[in-house]
Amino acid sequence: MSLAKIIVNMGTCGISSGSQKVLDSFRTLKDVEVKATSCVGLCALEPTAFIYIEGRVVGLSYLTDTQKDKESIQAICDGKDVDTHLAPRVIYDGSEQGLFNDLFKGQKRVVLRNAGWLDPMDINDYISVGGYSFLSKCRSAKISKEQVLDVLEKSGLRGRGGAGFPTAKKWRMLMEKISEEKYVICNGDEGDPGAFMDRSVLEGDPHSVIEGLQIAAYATGATKCFMYVRAEYPLALKTLNKAIKDANDKNVLHVPVEIREGAGAFVCGEETALIASIEGKRGMPRFRPPYPVESGLWGKPTIINNVETLAAVPWIMNNPGEYEKTGYANSKGTKVFALAGKIKRGGLVEIPFGMSLRELIFDVGKGIQNDKNFKAVQIGGPSGGCLPASLLDLRIDYEELKQSGAIVGSGGLVVMDESSCMVDIARFFLSFTTKESCGKCTFCRVGTKRMLETLEDIVNGRSNDDHLQRLYELSDAVSKLSLCGLGQTAPNPVITTLRYFIDEYHSHIKDKRCPAGVCSALTKYSIDEQKCVGCMLCKKECPVSAIVETKRADGKKICSIDSSKCISCGRCYKVCKFSSVLKR
């Protein structure tokens, strides 16, 4: 009889890759326990599953629900060797410790300790690994509020939502406020392009966030908790609702907790806008002071922590003295990053502070897709900065990144290769923040729009030297005079690309040329007649009939581009198999 157990990773990324069919197929296996979990972080390899056979672990990637695959998996569960047709999809075959060393090289998983291994829809799974044990000590008064705050303070935990404010200091400020009603809010309004850290934690380990939130309520004397999650995260909301119901049924909560769904406005990640949204008002920031800890939700003392911060709290409390041993300088512990862009192994990783960008991208993320040259990394979300190859050895640390012009932010990290145009990248991120501006203050509402218009002129060949000066002036004004953090940091992608990639701006403005060949208005295509074999594939692809058939001097039929008709869409360049289409 088989003694195997299979877990299938069923996060949003897995489901979109076909993991539901794989799960259904595995459930027809004989004498095998099959369990649905969440994303383990290996998003680039989805769908994935792990087979446990008496301590031996086999990881499988890109699975299908075919009969042949099912028979092979059954054989593995019965103790036989990996089938040759499955071999290319076996991502590891060995001991559990070896598995972590190989797949999670360089990582230290605190926030992601349970993600992908426990069933997020089963509270007993969380309890089986010590879940809610510390909260139980709090509720029975075995642990005092001061003891909780002391452990948290010594850990050095800082807010993982972007600002990096000391968590213990924030909690203590609320604890010291005297009020009949006090609130703790979990900020799950994750809206950065390319970021999915909070979503994955909520989908995969909701009870750790709930327990962290409840410990915060106990330590601060809060009377109620709220979880603010964007409605675009249906799986996270489904998981959270189930988790809260189960926690209530088991009577493990300290104070009531309520979910409020956000409508997807990026500005609601700002704490005063988030509070307004929970109150049923339009999500718009307000001037501070008073700060939320003085007058927050419905005018009562309130603090807000993000998902990642709260998920780390139960581990810190159960392992006092351990968290602060990890990290660098004043940036203690770990940070979860969502690796996206031109990187080989995109997904979710958790690394200790102090690791260099080079180690994160090339060791943990396995380098650049198609082994192209690294060009830049955009770190910190749309309000972060673009850093060049010369800064690859920069440590991931709150202070060092800030000095470089970037920020840790919530943890979005987009990798770019030689095919990326940095002027276009700045335009892309600024277009996002411009659309997401709430419009309350002039400098953000109008300033970002004028900056975007300037960048549009540059990438479309309508610029001169005045445009560059305008970008500098607008960036300075918007960052200094906007009301909230969204406006104040919106110019960061522009500021850092001007700082580190000024040559690309000069090429666009003076030479009317895009070095990366991305900006179509500044890119010209031609055909090398010596390389052209006359296959006519480019002619078939051209949407405007700009490619015509002609003859070489030796009489051979080849293609030529009529520049008067060409719209620089680049289709010919993409389909040519002989590198005969040139772009400049």
C-alpha cells in the first residue's frame, strides 16, 4: 500500500496554469492522500506539486492531467523511480532539507513559512504547527502587553508596507492612548504593478495574518480589528472569510475582526485614504496631523499594519530573540519580494535584509531570461526607483536603497534586460500613478499629468532640450509639494532614470533614436539584402503592406521595406528567422 501524500499548489498563479485539473486527476489515485494548498512561490514553474514518501520528497512542475502522467505519479507514490517521460519536469528528487536548499536557495522563510505546505482552508492545519498558541497565552494573561511589546521592539521589525516605521513604536503609541474604542487595521490593499506578496500570503496562510492582527489588538488594547482587502482578490477574500469563520467557531479570537473590501483604488493604500474608505467615504488622503493613532477610524485611535508585517508577528513571538539575528544594520529580519519581468524564475521569495541585488536576481531568481544582459531593476513599486547594473552589489536595506533613489516599498521588483527602454519604463510607471491620483491636490493631479505629457513627447519624437529641463522642474515640485505619499514618490521612476540613464534621454531628444528599439516613433526598420532569403514571412505579417518583393543584383527574390508606409510596429523584426530585419 502506498504511504505517499501529495500537495498541489493551488494559489491564483497555479489555478491560472491548470492546477485544478491536476488536483482532480490526483484525487483519483489509489491509496494516496491528496491535499490542496496555496502558492509556494515557484510561480514560474506552475502548476507544481510535491510528493512525500517516507521523508523523500519529489517536486514536480508543469504537470498535466493526462492518463500517462497520472500513471507515472501513481508509480512514484508506490515507491518506483521517476518515469523517464516525467524526468524533465522533476524539479527535485531527494530529502526535504535538500529540497529547500535547492529550490529556496538564499531564502529564509518566516512570513512564507506555511505558504504552499498547509491547507489554508483548514484551521487545524495551522493549529498543528503551533498556530494561535501565542494568542492563547495572551488571552489567558500568561503574557503581558509589555512583554509582547518588548519582544517586538527587540526584534527590530519595521513596517513592510513601504515606509519601514518601527512596528513596536507604533503599537506602543496606540497602547498609551486612552479611549473606549481603539482599532487595528490590516492593510491588504496591494495595488503595485507586478506585486503579489500580500495576495499570496492571504491566500496561503490567512491565519498567521489574523493571529498577528489579534496579538496587535491585545498588546494595544484595541477593541476591534478590520482587514481591508481589495475586491480584485477573490481567492484571498474567500480564504479569509473561511478563516475568520473557523476562528470564531473555535473561539480563538481576542476581539472581533471584520473584512472590508476595497474598490481597487491605489491611493487607498495610503492610511488616511484607507480609513476614509472603511468609513464609507471616497478614498482620499487628508492632511496630517492629526495622525491616525490620535484620530483615525471614526475619530478613534487607530493603527494600520500591512499583511506581511502582521504575518511575521506570531513567528517572532514564538521565537523570541531569533528574528533580530537575521538582517543588516537597522533593517532586521526578512523581506518578501515578488520577482517579475525578464527574470528566469519569477515568483515569490523571502530573503534576509542585507542580501545584494545581484544575489537576489542571479542566485535566487536564476538570472535573466534567455541569458540576455541585465539592464535595470525597478524596486519599490510604481513609486520606487530604477537602478542600473553598476548598483547590482547594493545591499537590500531601507537606508541604502533610499540613498540610491529607490525604496524597499511593499516588495515589488521588476527586472529589465537590454531590450528595455528606460524612458518608456518611466512613462509606463508614471502613467499608472497619474491615473491613480485621487485629484485632491494640484501638484499630484496636474503635475504628474504634465510630466506624463512630457514623456509622451519624448518617446514620440516631439521633444527638445526644454523637455528635459521641464522634467527636472516638475519632478522636484511634485515630490516636494504633493499632499500624500503617492504624489510625493510618483516622480521616483523619472528621477532615477534621469540620474542613471540620462544617455537614453539624450538619444531620444537629440538623436531622435530609441537605443532599445522600443519606441516605435523613433525606430526605423530595414532589411539586409545579403541575409534575406526571400521567405516572404515578414511580407505576410506586415499589417500595412509596407514590405514589397524585389530582386537582389544576382536576381534572387528578396524583401524590401517602403519607409513611407512603415508604421514601425516591429512585426517583421519579430518573425524573421534569419536576422535579416534590422532596427535602429
